[in-house]
Amino acid sequence: MRIRDHFLTITHHKLEVMKNCFAVGLYFQGLTHDLSKYSPSEFIPGAIYYQGNRSPNNAEREATGLSKAWLHHKGRNRHHYEYWTDFSPKAPKGQLVGVPMPRRYIAEMLCDRVAASKIYNGDKYSDSYPLAYLIQGIDSVMMHEQTKNELVFLLDMLKHRGEKYTFGYIRHRYLKGAKVPRMNIEKIKHDNPIPDDMSR
């Protein structure tokens, strides 16, 4: 069990997300981000399955068939798109679908993805990594199309315009209701292969 290493990793991540959230004007969300990771339900599995270069949730799934820590986490943290699922009255009975995320949580999700990519990839990180990581599995995620479009738009901006510009745009325009253009996700998938050295 890697108690110290896991504690330092999740605390480092939390502080990085907090810094990002403050940059986009989400102060309360920055302070409260991922507090559930310190609960026994999440911290103990995290220490047991600690990897250092990827989420311990992946190792827990490989070892047991599911991640109880993740099931606990996604039900308590609104910056994860998995939180925003519901039964649809328009879909076949009993079908879960993604529902739209409020923009403040999409912004926090971006802050989270940037911080995680930096921590897991270290010196190899570039502003293209968060988009590449999303794109590799975008066809299988249960994310509402509007949410997906807005997240891809912001991560594509991060790749091409950089962190300072993107965080400024989120703070001064996106969170104030600026219109988001429709993205050609198929083209973006084609143009963003996964870097060979990117930690998954």
C-alpha cells in the first residue's frame, strides 16, 4: 500500500486543479474539487492500487473487474460527465443517456483534465495532450452531444491557442454565455492521433 505516494499525488493534483479553477474564476469549485478522494471509500483503494503514472482506478478495475472508488467518486463530483446521466423519456425504456452539463462544470472538467495530463505525463506534457486523450475514447463515452461539442471546442482551443488564452476565454466569455461553434469531431479525431509517449 502506497499511502504517502497516493496522498501526495492526489494533493498535487487537487492543487493544480485549484490553480486552474482560480484562473477561470471558479473559486469555490477550485477549493472543493475532489474532496471525496480523501474519504476512506476512495483513499484506501487509491493507496492499494497506486500506479504513479496513471489512475489507480484503472488498476483496481483490472484486478477486481470494477472500481468501487470510481463508483463512489463519480456520484459525488459534478465535474465528471458520468455524473450527468439519466433515463431518457425519448429513448427506449430503461436506457441511460448523457444529459447536458452546466458550463461551470464543463470548465472544471477541463481544468481537471489539464492537471491530470500534466501530472501523469510530466515533462512530456504539451497543450495537445488533453484533447488527444479525450479523442481516443470519444465514441464510447455517454456524454451529451452539446457537452461533448463544448469540451472539444475548448480543448481544441487549448491545443492551438495555449493555456493562458483558453483560461481567459473561459473566464470572460464561455462562462458568460458565449456561443460555441459546431465542431467537426470526425476531422479533429483524424487530426489528433494519440502520441506514442502519452500516459493513458
